Amino acid sequence: MKVLLIAPYVNLNVDSNVYREDFYPSAALLHLAAMLRANQHEPVIIDLNNAVVHNQKKNYLDYCKKIILDGINKHKPELVGLNCLFSGVFPDVLEFAETIKSHYPDLKTAIGGIHATSYYKEILINCKNIDYVAIGEGEKTIISLAKAVESKDENLLSKIKSFAYRDKDGNIKFNTEREFIDDLDTLPMPAWDLIDINKFEMKLDNYYNPKNLPLKFKAALFSSRACPLACNFCDMFLVMGKKHRKRNITTIVDEIELLKKELGVNYFSFMDDQLTLNRAHVIELCNQIIKRGLNIHFDTPNGIWINSLREEVIAKMAEAGLVSASIAIEHGDEYIRNKVIGKSLERKKIFEVAGLLKKHKIMTSGFFIMGFPEDTNETLQRSFDMMNELQLDRMAADTLVPLPGTALFKQVIKEKLLLNNWNLDELWKTPISKQQGDFVIKPYNMKVDDLNKWREKFEKVRHKYWATNPRKSIYSGQGRDYKSKSNPLLIETVV
């Protein structure tokens, strides 16, 4: 049967004249579509997070609704899947579901992603326009769901793992038994032929481009899934679990080669949470890129685990095309970094890796976080001092956000540290955004006014030591620091 897959436009509330550089085709939809096709279904992708939709400016939502309705009318799917990777897009996803049901009340709708995984009960109780929720990874779920919808056999729904639904009597049913894909080599090549790459064209002239490659598109890739670490603020394990699983190197490089030769993509972003956890794997990946003569650039926007890096790894990645690396430092204070967050990361190692990245002429980004319950003026001073000592090309101290399911969230709720009287019963609908601008946690021994003063200080050092990329401008290069009233900090990439 036909299945329509939709990814929402990510509205960053930036000036409509800003030319964005974060339009990656949705990796989630590409993988889901490939699985559906491999199982004799007919997937259709409507990926709305692109430059064409962005150009609609304030009218983007009505434009998106029209595109969706036109797509349903043309393809007549029996199931619609809505991607809700992060909480910030949920209001738009909910509007899409309402629009679909108002025109096609019998058409089944499903939702998946981190937000859906965190709030599957609340969504099904309160959102009558959403029929099904995928919990965690979606590839196996959507195949089982498509079979149930196609056969119109509700009994099959109860057998789907990592899944929640509303039965014919309106009762909420769920099966939280997890079913991760242990062998990623069972996944087919992402369905790149189902998207129009030209809709994702961007002006990337400001990018660090030492090979002078023609850069118009970016592609998000995953060489592995999951992270076995236990940082107290991270919620990615809710979707991917904690068991690190790797793709076969040949399939990864095949994907890169296809995108380069057939779609003209020269710039790639490895979105792994743990790209370099297995050093032999990443070295062999780079060797295959080099062996095939694939002249590309790539970056690591989600951050690399510093403890996993050695010079031979960094050197090989640079040889294969790594031009920009983000490293997850999190905090300059030893106690908060290692005891509170749980990084087990020595100061000496941070400086060693920063030096090696600079040695191999790789642009450097340092991720820091501010606003932990344990933060004080003294701990933030240590982050500030570390930034000035490291002198990375870019450094950002992002607002700490307590995400449901994390140890941090449990701590904040138990000790009543949330600011502004957040209604916990409404978080499914009005979540604390992952791109939060205002502070939401009251530290034990700090005033919020002090946090705001520190934010101003951190902003001044953001690009103070910019050096690797000669194109110093309003851009950050390899990802812009989008700013708005509601979101003055770095925006994460959504794929």
C-alpha cells in the first residue's frame, strides 16, 4: 500500500531574510521509506524542511498544509507518518494531523521521534487526530504497522513492539518492549531517489572549503547508532538505546559515492552520537573514502567523544575530508563535568585533542552548557577561563534543558528547581524546547540575573578566536549561529 511520510519545516523564529544552512533531507524519512519499499509498500516523502518552504516566510504553515493535502489527493495513501524528532516542531505536527483528519477522517496517522517517544500516552489521550505512536526506532515498527493497516486487522496492532495506539473503543494500548535493530546491515540504502535534492540547495560560500569543492547541498549520514555513555542531561538513549551498533563500512561509502556522483553532494555531516567510539571502524571508513578517491568534505555537528580521539584517528579523518569537528566538553569545572554530568573527561585530554585538531587544520567547535543546578559564579568562571585558554574557532555555552527521561529531569522535578511554574501535565503540548533561550532551572546557589550576565560574557568569546576558516563574517561557517529573541543560542540540527 502507499504510505506518505512527512517531515515538518523547522521554524527557528529567525529573521525571514536570513539564509539558512541547515536544510538536510530527513535521514529518518529516507530510512523509513527504504524499509517500506523493501517490504513491497509504496512510500512517498514530503520533506518540508527545505529552502523552498523557508522562502514562504510567515506563510510557511499554510503552504505546508496545502502541499500535504495535495500530496494525499494525488497519492491516496492509507497511512501517513509524521516525523517529530524534537519537541520544538510538535505544534506544527499537531496542526498537520488536524488538517489531514479534517479532510480525510478515515486516513490513519502515526507519529514518531524523541518527543513522541517521551509523551506517547499524553499524545494519544489528548490528540484525537493521531492514531498511532512509534516508540524509539521506527523502521521495524512502520513495517508491522503498515501490515496491520493494510489488512485492517486491529489484532495485529497489539503485537507490535515499541508501539502505542488507540483501539476501536478509544482505549489507549501500548507495548513498551523495545525492539532495536541489532544488525544495521539489514537496513536498505536510504531512499534518496524519492526526494528532490534541488529543494535543499543552500548558499555555502562562507564554509571552510580547503579543497575548493562546489558546495550546494549537505547530506546527513549515520555510520552508527546509540551511545553507551550516561551524561545526565542526554535523552537520545530513549530512541536509540545504549548499545552502540555500527553500519557496514562498504554500505556507508556506497551511500557517499551515490550522493556525490548522482546528486552532486560534496559535503556530508556524520550525525552519530558516537562516531569515533570504535577507532578501528572510523579509520577503516576513512581508508575506504580515500581508496575510492571520493573528494569530499565532512563534519561532525553532534560532537565527538573526546576520550576516543588519538592523533592517528584525527589525522586519518582529516585526510579523508574532515574539515570541521565539534567536541563535547560540556563544562570547564572538573566537579560538574565529571561528577554531575558523568563525562569522566580530564582537562589534560581536552587540551590535547584541541591541539591535535588545530595541528591538522580542522575547524574546531566546543560545546559547553550553563545552568546546572550545581553551577555557581565560580564554576562558570572556570568554563569561561577554559574557553579563553582553548581558543577554539567557535565556542557556545548553551542553556541547560531538563529533558524528560533523563537523570537531570528527575533531579529538577524532585527538588522543584523549574522556573516560571512549568505545568508538568502540559509538557507534551508546550514542551521545554531543546532550543530553549531563557533559563528554566534555578541553580542552588545562583540568581538567574547572574546567569544572564554570564551569558553575555560567553557570547563575547563565541568567535573571539576564529582562525581556521579565512572567511570570517557574520557566519560561523559549517553551521550558522542563528539567533532570535526566543532563541539567542546555537541551534541544533534536526534530521
